[in-house]
Amino acid sequence: MVVRDTNEVKLSELLFEPTPLAHIWTTIVLLCTFHIISLRSSGDISASLFIGVAIGYFLLSLPPLQFIFGWKRPSRISIPIFLLCSALFSAVTHVLGNNLPDGVPGISASLSLIFPVVALGRGFFLLGGFMGKAITSKPNIFMSIVTKNVWFLLVFRIIFLSFLVWWFGFGARNPIDSDPLSIIYWSTLFVVMLLLGHIIQKRNSMIGGASSVGTRSFSAISVLLLDWSMVSSMRMLDEGAVASTMFEELAMFIFVIAMILWSRTSKIPDPKMTAAALSIGFGYVVLYAGSISQLSTATNLNISAVLGIGHGLTSIVILVLVGPLSTRIERKLGSSSIQSTNHGDYSEPTNQPV
């Protein structure tokens, strides 16, 4: 990891280091393989595999295990050791699952039941990363311009939402070629999301009289994420195309990992904290994918519909928390500004009579 004199670490240096990048590809392959196994065999076997890998990542956040096969180790060492440990945890989980008392939910059922929790947790993790970044760093030029006025953001969101609705709602085709019901459905969603986001941003931009650029930027990013989540959720529930849905979830998987790391790029990160955050992020993604796989298999639901419900739950978290977190950011930024001003105004008196 290369640390600059300006106490800043680039996201690309964290995300595309050899070991994290190797784990990303390894995890993608494992998730696809485990889902195929869940379709071809008993749910308890695939659930044990998902849980075993998640436990492996969660334990990897502990300093002793980081030293043995952590992120500083070369991929050829860390990956095999991690896979062996995960296989051991999976075997233990499967054996324990087969010996549970009567009346206790099995491994597969338990993994399915945590789906709402991890879906809600995704919104919390994303907003937490945005909040940390807003407090510890200055917005870039683009966000400063877009959030300078609520009407600037409204124009940008009209373009952004129009693209999302055209791409997801109308399949990147001329809306005129769609049936009238789809046109009414997606047009209504477009108007509702546009007005809802505008109200949220207008309210958050007036916290304390006039919010700071950092607070407005956090609110704007959250609103854009809300737009994406809601449109994506409606598309998944409406269309049910598994191939495009899985591609989008892959993008979201990478986005969540990037957000966890991005929140730590404003200053010199503690290597142990960064490794722990990365491990927890991978473990969370594995549990999320596992809960989706088990729920879709157990209920015979289209996996796209399950993912749509997950995006809807994420949207609810963003909608509920964006206001309180914006207020918290504004208070922290205001407190930091006051402390900085007081420190700058302080000067030692000189040439005073004794």
C-alpha cells in the first residue's frame, strides 16, 4: 500500500492490490458455485458452504488470523489457507446442523431468515461509508457544483432518473413501443422519485439555516443511491430477468466493497482497521448472497424477485436515515469548524508589561 505525503490513500490502491483483487474473484467464483450446488443438492449443504466462507472472513478480521493468512500475505498463500479454513468451518457447520434439536430451524432456514437483516444492513453500511467520507474529507469539484443549489441537483437527477427508467424500465428501447400500462407505471415512478428526492435534498440543505457543502453532498449521494435502488427494485420485481439481475448484483457487490474502503481513504488508515473492514465487508456479501440463494430455493421464488425485495429494503433504510445522518454530519462539521476557528484566533500576547 502506497501512502502519500498528503496523508491520503487512493481507493485504487486499496481495492486493486493483488490480495484483495484475488479475493474478489475467488469470492465471485465461490458464490456462483455455491448457488449452483443449492439448485442441485440439499439446501443444508450449500447453506453450510455459504456460512463457512462467511465465518472465514469474519475471523480473518481478528489480528492473529490476519498475521497468519491476512491481506498482507501474497495471494498464493492467503487464498489456499483461507479456503482450507472455510472448508473446515463449513464441515463443522454442516455437522452441527444435522444434530440440532427438534423444532430448531435448520441451517438453510436460518440463513434464509436473515435475508431482511442483511438487506437492511446494506443500506446502513453504504450510508455509514458516505457519512464517514463526508466528515473527514472535502467534496470534489463535481459534487460542489451539483449541490451548490437544490435546482442544480434536480436537473442532474432528471437526466439520471430518465436514463435509469429508460434502461431498466423500458429495456433501453423507445418508450412508445411499450404497452400503455408500463408507460403509466414507470412514468409515475419517475415523478414520485423525482419529487421525493427533491424534498429530501431541499430539507437537508437547510439544516441549521444553510447546510455545509459536505452535508449537502452526503444528502445528494444518498438521494442518487435511493433513485438507483428504487428503480432497480421495481425493475427486478416487474421484469424478473435473472441474467441482467445477476450482473447488476455483481456490480453492487463490488460497489459495497469499494464503499467500505473508500470511507477510509481520507487519511492514513490503520492497517488493522482496514483489514478488519475489508474482511467484514466480504463476510457480509457472502451472507447476503447466501440468504438470497437459500430463500429463492426454499420458496421457489425467482431470484430476481428476491433481489428486488432486497433493493426495496435497502431503499427504506436510505429513506429513513438520510435525514438524521445529514443532521449528524452538519453538527460534526459545524463543531470542527468552530474548533478550527478558535484555534486559529488564539495567539500568545507579546510585549506585554510584566
